[in-house]
Amino acid sequence: MLIQKPSDIRPSEITSRDNYLNRRRFLEAGIAAGSAFVAGPAFPALLPQRARAALEFGSSEYSTDEPPNSYEEITTYNNYYEFGTDKADPQRNAQDFETRPWTITVDGHAEVTGRFDLDDFVKPHALQERIYRMRCVEAWSMVIPWVGIPLVDLVRHFRPTAAAKYVLFESLHDPERMPGQSSRVLRWPYREALTIAEATNVLPILAVGLYGEVLPNQNGAPLRLVVPWKYGFKGIKGIVRMSFVETQPRTTWEMAAPNEYGFYANVNPGVNHPRWSQAMERRIGSSLFAPKQPTLMWNGYGEQVAQLYEGLDLRRNF
């Protein structure tokens, strides 16, 4: 892996957050393709600019034009139960979490399987920028500028066989380094899954960055799933395993409370959580006195995903 100290980075390689908010200037600055991450004592680390020929920019047809939440909001208000159940726990408890070395095991019904170093896992694929809405099942939302790899590219790379009907993801299980795993609030390790059709949709990504910078520990470093039309708990963090399986697996929140958290977890304002309505949402960063905004079916991504669920009873398969 290419490691650079902050002193090795030329000023021309650094994309400021102000420039990022002007998307055109950010796209001109570029995001690194492959695995050229920056590591070192400075936090947050930066994704350096590389040759234009190696870049693949995120398409505006997938990115929302809504203004992103601030970096501070995104990195200090989130759920990551491996580091604690309070919204501030991940940022507080994950600072010293080491994400190198890191490997991902790929197994199951696929022609290409094995255990891969993170860099080798990422390297064949160009990184893309995707600015997505994120809707939490708790009825709050954000807009987040991710950097990642389209999941469909990875699935195709590993060539699943006809027997593979689902893609199952598993997070790191290390209670010594992830203090939240010492509790019994969930069954560890965290597990999430998608159908093959969902995994090969154009929208899901495996994120390695945020705001043009290396993904912070509290947001799921070094690798997390982003599925923008589903509730946020589907976005498993700290991924160490990707399995191609034949039968629908039981996932973490589904096992914890099957009447509250279904396998599909599609954002649906017409299907309430048993303890609260899903019709409205609170955008993080808005004024406490600002009215809530209506929740959009499939979080506003129906054009890309509605066809996946034709004929499916969305109340029974929630």
C-alpha cells in the first residue's frame, strides 16, 4: 500500500472542504483511483489527486443536488454500535482503532474467492463520488458525500454462480478493540445482506471515503456498505467478509427484533415502525424549530429501484 506522511503531500494535491462544496471544482480536482490512501498522524487523512486518466467521477444522475451535511455533523452523529449506542460514542471511542492491516474474505457461490488485502480488493476498481441521501430508521436523515466503489463492479469481479441469490456481509468481531461488542445489545459480528438483484443495482457502493477524505473510523473505516434507498442500519461498517449464499440469511437487526426491522428495510413512509411513524423525517443540522420534511418512498430513489420489488408485498416484506 502507498503510505504518505502529511509532509509528503503537495498543496496542489489537497482538496479543501470549501472547494468540495462547489461540486464542479471538486470534480476537476479529482478523486484517487485504486488504493492510494493517505495515512499518518494527521486526522482526517486526505485522498490525494492522481493522474486524470485514472479517474472516474461520480455521475450527477446518481448524486443528489441537495446540500450535504457538514463534515462535523456526519462524523459526530451516527450509529455504530460496535463502539457504543450513543450517537457520540463512535467518534469518541473509535479514534485509536487501527484499520491496517485489513483483509476481506470472499467466499460462497462464486468463481473468484479467497482472502484479499484491502488494497488488492479495491485496486481493480475506480473510485466514484456519490452524494446520497441517508434515512435512518429512527426518522432522521442526512445528505452525505461518499467516495467508493460501485458494488455491482465488485460482484461482477468475483463472478457469482447461478446458485448465489444473496450477498451477505459481515463486520469485524474484535471486542478488545470495539468496546460496544462487549455488550449483548446485538448478536456479534454484525451481519447484513442484499439480494443479488439489489447488489447489482447501480446505486449501492462500498465506501472508502467521505468528503474527499479517507473514511473516518467512526463512519465505518476502512470499508462500509451504502444502500441509499434502505434505512441506514443496512449500511454495515468495518466489513471483513463478503459471502455469496443461496438462502436468505438472517441479519443482525432482524434477529434482534424481527417485528421491527425486516430484511428488506426499504424506506417506506407508508409502513410505520411499530413505535413511531415513518411518514416524516428530521434533517440533521436543521433548526430545532424547523418543520420535519416528508419521507420519500425508497428515499427518493424509486426511478432506479422500484422495479426490484414489483409484485412484492411491501408491508409483509418490510
